[in-house]
Amino acid sequence: MALPGIDFPGLGCGLAILRDGKILLCRRLKAPEAGHWSIVGGKVDHMELAQDAARREAEEESGLSIHSTRFLCVSEQMIEADRQHWISLIYVTENFSGEPRLTEPDKLSDIRWFDLTALPQPLSRFAADAVRALA
């Protein structure tokens, strides 16, 4: 979320979680891009490594235990409708345990696997960039 009176981009992170040709997506309830399907992710905290933040956010949002990640791409989102500007480092993993569950119902309305060839719409810009990088 953009801070009042602060006019510079936020630093975000995300994690594309893959299993058997499918990607885990969640439906956002809040800005930016409320109602869009997205990969798990969020804000990088001060003095937190982006890769650690991606793991933390993924575990908080999905209930999965993330064992390792690797860098995938950078995504820059300027979302005029929400007056937000984010630069996000996106990682990818297939190394996790557990089954995803909706752990933050105040932020997300749904979480599930989608085949990479049959993605739901609308996709967040963040997720679209991750999917393009996976191709």
C-alpha cells in the first residue's frame, strides 16, 4: 500500500509456486488490483532480503512450507487506478511441502492451482510477468 505523501515506488516480492505444470494463484480482495488473480507475494520489509520476504509472504498466504527458491524476473507495476507503483523481485519454486489453504481471508478470497495453459482472468500484472518469464 502506498504511504500518504510518499511519491516513490514500493519494493515488492512474489513467488511463483509450481507443481505438475500448474501454478498456485490467489484472488486478491484489496488494492492493488483487487479481484485479480495473483501469485503470492507482498512488501519487502526494511532490512529484509527480497528472497526471504518472498518465502515469508508465500508461507503466510498459502500455509505451505517453502524449502528453496530461485530468482525468476523483475516486475514493475504502475497501477494508475490504485495510485500505486511497485518494483517487485519475483522468485520461483517447486520445492515446498504441504497443501495450500486460504490462511488470510481478509486479504484473499480464493487460492488454488491453475494449469499454465488455462489461467483465470483477470491476472494481476505481477502474475502475468511471472507467467511470461516461465515460458
